[in-house]
Amino acid sequence: MRSPTKTAAPAPGSRSPQPPAYGVPSPELIARADRGFARFLAHHTEDQDSHADDEAPQQ
């Protein structure tokens, strides 16, 4: 009798429901996230600057 073995990679030629790199973000996904985060930071910084002007003492 064979003992069960657990491996992370599917056997060659098997049709697995998950791709071999399941759970690993693609470079395209990372680049898209970076662009979105940069957009968020730029927008957030503009909002802070406009609020800082509103709170400045009037002379």
C-alpha cells in the first residue's frame, strides 16, 4: 500500500483547478496596485493641502 503524499505542485500533466502559482500576485497586478496607491496618495495630499489653507489664520 502506498502512503499518501502531499505536495504543493500538481503532478505533471494533471488538470488541477488551481494554476501552479496560485496565491502569488502577477507583476501586472502589483503594477496596477502601485498606480492606484500613488493616485490615492496624490488625491489625499491635495485634500490635506486645501484643508490646511482653510485652517490658516486670517490676517
